[in-house]
Amino acid sequence: MERRTFLRGAVIGTSAAAFGGTLMRGAAYAAPAQPGPSPYGALGAADANGIQLPAGFTSRVIARSGQRVGSTSYVWHNAPDGGACFADGTGWIYVSNSEISPGGGASAVKFSSTGAITGAYRILADTRQNCAGGRTPWNTWLSCEEVSLGAVYETDPYGAKAAVRRDAMGKFKHEAAAADPVRKVVYLTEDESDGCLYRFVPTTWGDLSTGTLQVLKAGTGTSGSFTWANVPDPDGSPTATRNQVSGAKRFNGGEGCHYANDTVWFTTKGDNRVWRLDVANNTYALAYDDSLVSGTAPLTGVDNVTGSLSGDLYVAEDGGNMEICVITPGDVVAPFLRITGQSGSEICGPAFSPDGRRLYFSSQRGTTGSSSGGITYEVTGPFRS
């Protein structure tokens, strides 16, 4: 997810909480979200970490690339990217990918019940350009390689088991993953300008070693119905997975992906859109499109996405003005936070602690604009529940 330049004209997921409202219920072809007042109020002045937050929220730095994490001996990786949180007794763990090549991989930070850092360690090494990914219901982290013929690696956030490459999930330019425990599948985005949306159907739920890769088929419109078709050769060679099935729907640069309540949310960077799939009724529509916004679009450079216990969707910007924006169940989009002084970076890896009270994310290149300048943050405050 290198910083994007947009040349456009004016044309589990972490939580399976029940969503309400027009947008979150996946109502047939609901109007895309429009700017409005944030449920948290206006952003205040930048704090000591250069982050503008609503009243009642505070930030702290968790880790910096090339430096030891807290009082541990572990040195945080460069270019922190996609992430997720996992319960760990009375505490929790935040995992984060490293989007560099060669090297890549992913690391983890452990927290006590009070939020104190108690450990940090590597959970994946010697891979390529690990961008986003997704957590599974059986508490593993899927780390995705954003390279041609990239793979998905299943990793152990607790550091006890070795990572395993899951070739059955396909070889393509992977971005993010979102597990659907109802249909027992994993959705996968593809970071190509003519990419596709896939789902992996494991032979046995909870075991990703074997199964069937499928691609979404639909018309060229921004709403309608869809079906799934098997991808004949998930290895993607000599024919790329996206070119194997006639009628596969194209998406312009697939990025973040999140599942909750029979709905898959995913972003496409090439057209600044957030898409909604109603997987119970097999329909799709736009949840947000900056070209359809009345007035100035608050959300541009759409990238990683996560959901909260309240049903709010949080979308991080790669570019734009370095914001995480919230899309509410009432179809309102507004800035939740803004990082100042880091225009050469992008925001990655938003994820909530299991209790929904802390939000973690990274500025991939920090104030330096270099992959060695990454900063990982925590924001605490009165999040809606």
C-alpha cells in the first residue's frame, strides 16, 4: 500500500456485533453515506503526538520502527501495516504486518488488563510485502502478501506455533481477509486495478489447508446481484486468478475488508469507494463513494477498515489528510481522528481491543516518510457501544 496518487475526475473481521440503521442492515441499494456531524463531535487541536481527537479521547505511542517496544528487548518492524486484536486472558494482543520486501512478516505486542505492555515478539518472518490480512474465529492472524503471486500465511498471535503458508487460498496480489463464521468462508481482496473479490471455502471450517477458491461474478454496475464461481487454478500461473472466470466482476484496487452481521465491507482505492455485500441475499451496493458526496468529501484514499461494537465502520486513509473516518449506521461519514505533520505516510491497521475501548493503528512512514519511521498508536476514550 504505497502512497497513492488519485487521478480521478468528478465522476473480521473483528466484531460480529449486530448492526442497525440503513447502511449497516444492508438494505437494498441504500444511498451511499454523506458527510455530517460526527457522533463524537469536532476534532480538537493536535495533542503531543500530533493527533487531533474529539473531546474525551487520548493517544499514546505504542511502538516505533527500529526501536524497542516499551521495556521489552524486541525491536519493532519497519512499515507497520494491517493489524488485529486478540483476547489473551484478562489482557489482549495487537498484531501488525510489515510491508517491506524482502523481510516482511508480522509482529505482536501483548498488553495486560490495564493496557500495560508486557511483551513483544515476531510471529512471521522472511515473507514479502505483508500488507493487510484478517483474524479468524479460531484466533489466528492471516497475513497477506501484496505481491504478484503472493500468498496468505496463517500465523499464531500468541507466538506458540509456527506460521503456515496457505496455498489453497490462492496466489495473487493479496490485500485483506475477513472470515464469515455463518457461511464458513473467508473473503479476500485483490490489490490490482482490475482485481477481483474472492472467497475461500475450506473443506473443514477451522482448517485452511484445503478448500475451494471462488471469485465473485456480477454485472458492471455499482449495485445488483452476484454469484460465486470456482477458480480453476488457484496457483495463478500461467493465467492470473482474476482472468480465469468469465464474468468475474472487476474492482479498482481492493484494500481493507471487514465482515459483520451477514455483511462484507471492503474498500477500493482506485475509485475511493466502500462497497457493501449483503451475503445473506447475494446483493451488492456502494456504502460510500467520494464522487457522490455533496460538497467536500471527508474520506479520500480509502484503505484499511474495521468495525466497532456499536456498528460504526472505521476507514483509514492512505493519503487524503491522514484521517480515520467513521461511517455510522445512519449513513453519515465524518472524521474521527487526524494525524498532523505526516503527509508522506498512510494510516494502517485499525483494530479495537476486545472490550472496544481502545483503537490501535499505525502511521506507516511516520514523520520521516520512510518505512523505517513507522509509528504505532493507541487511542483510548468513550467509544460508542
